Amino acid sequence: MARATISLVSVQKPTANTPVLQRRNKLTSSIDQQITKIGLFREGKRISREQFWVDANGGIFFQLRYGKQPLELEKGKSTLKAVGTGNAAWDDLVEQLEQIKTLAVAGGLDDALSSCANAVKANFRAKDKKAGKN
């Protein structure tokens, strides 16, 4: 009937994403967009809303964000620094971003993403209170 290398199971695909999966997907999608922008920037094309910058010494930095909130992977640290110079630094930054995506998909950033999501919710609640909404 079936070959020994085929692994069949009786499982249905979930119909709704959980908030955890939605946050993971949002982050990985954002990183993919930024990797595309890095490629365009390296080709000399104009871009906007990039999360990376080059400082006066030629260092390349990238601030991780979930929405507009900095995504802290360690207390007070949300910025990646590329290692190397020139093209090697850009390649290193993209590699670091790919690693962050892998961590996110595996669930390694769930606590940090949850903290960011809660901070965003708190900001909306504070704005609603100021506006007199309940």
C-alpha cells in the first residue's frame, strides 16, 4: 500500500491562528520586508521605513521592532550590529536577521514578542483613557 518512508497522520489544520502564531508571523514577515529593503539599498535604490542605518564610522545597525515597539532580546538591547566592513557587513546583518527569524518560528522569541504586544496594548489603553473612552 504505502511506502515505509511516507508518514501519514490523521490531523486537521487549525482554522485560526493563535495570538502567539500571529505575533511570530508578523515578526518574520517584517524581517523579510527589511531584508528586501537591505537588498534594494545595496543596489543604490531609494527606500523608506527601514530599520537599519550606517553610522559615521561605517558601522551597520538594525533595530529589531515588533510594530513600532523595540523588541528587546536582552534587557535594554534591541539593536543588532553587523560584523565586518562593506559587503561582508551587509551579508552578516542579513545572516543575523535570518537567525532571528529561525528563533521566532521555533518559539524562542515568544516572551519578548508577548512583552511588546502587551506594551502596545497598554499604549492604546492609555490613549483611550486620555480621550475619555472606557
